[in-house]
Amino acid sequence: MARAADRTGRPARTSVWLEGRAPRGGTARGGGQPPGLDRERITAATVRLLDAEGLARFSMRRLAAELDVTAMSVYWYVDTKDDLLELALDAVSGELELPAAEPAERWREQLRALAVGNRALLVRHPWVSPLIGSFLNIGPHARAFSACVREVIGNTGLPPRERTGAMSAVFQFVYGFGTIEGHFVQRCAAAGVSQDEYFRAAVSRIGEQPQLRDDFAAAADLMEARGGDTVAEMRDRDFGFALDLLVAGIEAMVERG
């Protein structure tokens, strides 16, 4: 079946950042547009709604109501809902603190800082992870983060052919860890309980099931050996140790090379 873009003779849209024209709107009004409405304000409202209500409930109509304008007013600044999601994705990427990549020998601390910040972003904005991969993610903040990562990985001593693999190892791990953590935090909030309360209730229920008891006992021993009195402490221990393994792996590959 022909795609809609093929049937209309127009190319499929790839990114709001590849529109080939300047953003519409600005601060000037035209065509009866509401005062004070611009792409930045619309993007900020989009982020607030996504944080508060999630990706599934987000709509242009809901956004227009939040801004107290008509849906058509929003479309004067962006073409599609996907444009807004892409703009919101880059906007929150601007929250990432980018460590200075100098001096080069501090790449370990710099890489850890980037990973920790990326994890926190995924937890703070759980809607981000489903959007990564759906868009090219080539906005100005995303490009700044990517450039910083490339420079830090370049300082490790890995040859160029191995650097993309190292970036994948670190940041796909962070993506998976942060996504699962963010979903768990969201689930606890929806249930109206803390993470520790949810965890204790789940552990108690699992331990009561005869068919799960043996496997759970072995897992419980591992959890006790890991240490940590709260879910957050246990999670931080795992994340920190996993990062240490990845850094050690990079060091080993540099040594071997």
C-alpha cells in the first residue's frame, strides 16, 4: 500500500529540524494569533503536559486547552503533533549538564557524569524513552550532547573504529536502565505508594507463592549481598557498579589495542 506521502506527491517528513525554513511564529502576531504565543511557549507547555499526563494522553486539543487557545492556533506554529514531540524531546535534552572534556585524562569522571545525567533525564521524563529512535534527534541540544560524548570517548584512547561501539555500550545501557527505572517510578506514583512500599509488598506476595519460592530465595540472597536499605540505594549501587564495569572494559580494550 502506498504511503500517504507517496499518494500526495510530497516527501515523507523526517525531522522538524529539516524543514528547510525558519520557525514560524516568533513574537509577532499574524492572522489573529493570540498574544505571547510562540514556538518556545508551546514547546514548554508540551513538556509540562507530557510530564503530568504521559505520552498516551497527549493531544493537540489538550495542548490548546492548556494554552487557552484554539487547536488551529497551535498549528500555525507547527505542522504536526510529531513536530511538537520532537521539539519537546530536544528541549529536555537541554537540561543535561555537559562536563568540559578537558583535561583529556579525566575522561572517566566525564563519562560517568554524562551517564548519570542521562539516566536522571530518562527517569524525570519517562515519555522520553519511547520517543528516542522515533525521531532523528538532531536538535541543537541533542547535537551538543552527542558532540560532548564523542569528545570524551575520543579521549579514552580507543581507535576511531571502536568508539561507536563504546558509546553504544555505555548509553544503550543507560537507556535501558533509566527506562526501566522511570517506568517503575511512574507505576509507584500511579499506585499512590512509595517505591519502597511497592517493593516490599511485591516481595512479600512473591514469597508466598510456592511455585516461586525457591527461585525467589536465590534472588533474595543476591539482593542481600548487594546491600542497600532502600530501592534507590540498591539501584544506585547496581548502576554505579555497571558503569565501573564499562569503564574497566574500555580501559582493557585500550590496553589490548
